Amino acid sequence: MFLSVVFVVRNQARGLEAILKDAALLTGTLVSDYEIIVVDNASDDDSIAVLKELAGERGMPNLQVYALTKEVDSDTGSWVGLENALGDFVAVVDPLVDDICFLPTMLDKAAGGADVVFAANEQKPAQSWAYRGCLSAFNALYKWSNGVHLAKDAPQYRVLSKRVINFMLQHPMPSLTYRYLPATGGFARVNLTYSTPPKTVHAKRLSHSIDRGIRLLVSTTKAPMRLVTALSLFGAVSNLIYSIYVIAIGLLKSNVAPGWVTLSLQQSGMFFLVSLVLLVLGEYILQMARLSNEGPLYHVAQEFTSSVMTRRQKLNIEDVRLSKAQRADVGDSQHFS
């Protein structure tokens, strides 16, 4: 088995060497061939210098580094590593939250036939009450609209087979659907739980998370559009009923104020329907503008690989060891000759 391990890091220069060396030591005992992929999410500390030193001739083997020019969300950063991974299985690990010592258990499930293995840490990083409340509301809404509870059914810590990655590559925006698609693609899936205290607290911005959640809801499920069409239908029916009511009042009542019937028919539902039309058009225009103006979600500024690659050293080595039966056959042939 060839295993790829993806880390997305930002401003972790101090503990980066220890994290990667521990990961390489563990991974080397699990599989014969591996690679460590580090996606630096536009760090502004000494992370790049540390990574260059680790990828040098006297550094770590099988290390690949992708340094991004601007900070992206965690899903996009993870997809950078997945897109460039060569392994039969790819593990995505958050070094600050996920316990890499749980990786052997996940890999056993993957080797047993699971294409997708999720692992959720029962001990979550501390966040503000506002962030926790918004996250719970988003997970409930996404569960209702798409049938997947992202925190429970598709956590960030995961092991994916190459088949799953190739499947996601067929999607027009794989970095956006990477979060939920492995849980809904129909592949053999295993969900595991473990309990380990997080190493540090992630400082997540609520405004950024809300924007990301809205984009995920609008782009990955039809529920918002279905809600708009339902409201449009309700507005149309309500407008029709109210128009019949206004006409009936105009015909049956003699003391109706002049112009009331005409004004009521005009205003009964136009503002509501026009606002819905503008909302739908605005969302579509905003989405098209985002796709056309923002450009690529990420751009790799630097790319460098370890000078030492243990897998390459094995390519020209021929295994000449013979079994006992083969040695006996060779001995008999030499005896008769």
C-alpha cells in the first residue's frame, strides 16, 4: 500500500518539525511506501523556511510542500493536497485537532475494503457560544436539506481511496464538494470515534464561517431554491385568493371607497413576488460573478520535494531471494547437469 498523508498548516513553525517527523515515523511503520504532503496556507511566520530545511538533502524523505499565495478555507487547502497525492489511500489530518496515532485504526478499516473512513474526535476545541450556536443551526439545516450531518457523518479527519478522489475530480468544483461528497457518493464508508484532547484551540472567525456555510448550502443542495419556488407558489396562490376576495367585495358591497379595488388588486402580491424574483436573480448573478472574477481558488507559489525519496530507491532493485522449494529445484538441476 502506498499511503499519502496531507497536512494543512498555517503559522506553525515552532512545532512543525516535530509534527512531521512523528507522522513520518508512524507512517513508515504502517506501510512500505508513503509520502507526507504539507499545504502551507499562506503562513506569515518562518514556516516556509522550516519546510525548506526539512525537504533538503539532510531533511526528511518523501516530503512534498505546496505553499499557497493567499489563505484559503480548510476544505480548499485539503483539496490542494488530495489533488497532488499519489497514494492508493490519502489521509487528511489536522495536526492541531486530530490524533495521528488513531491513523492505524483507520487504515485497517481502509485495507479491509472501506473506500471512506471518517474519524471524529469527541473532544472538540473550545469555541464561543455564538460560534457553537451558529454551527449547530447550520448542521441541522444541512441535515434537513441534504441528509448529511457534516460534523457527525463527514468530519474533517478522513482516509480516502484513490477511487473516491477520482470520483470527486469529475465534479466541476471538487474543492467545494470535498466536504460532503465522500459521505454521499455511495462508496463503502466507516465512521469511527475517538477521544483525545486537542493540542491547541483553533481561532475561527464567525463571519468567515457563515459565508462559507451559505456558499455550501447554495451550491451543494437544491433546498434553498426549492424554498424559493415554494414561497413563489404560495405568493401566487395567496395573490389569487386575495384578488377574488377584492372582486367579491367590489361586487357585493356598495359603500366601497373609490379606487380601493384597483389599488388592492395592484398591490396584493406584486411587491412580494418581485422581491423573490430579485432575490433569485441576485444570488445567481452573485454566484456567476464569484466564479468569473475570483479566478482560481488557490495558486501554488512554491513547490519543492525532498531530495531523498525512499520509494525511488526501490525502483531499480530486483528481489533475488528464493524460497526453499525454489532453491531445492535449482540444486536438483545443478546436480543433474
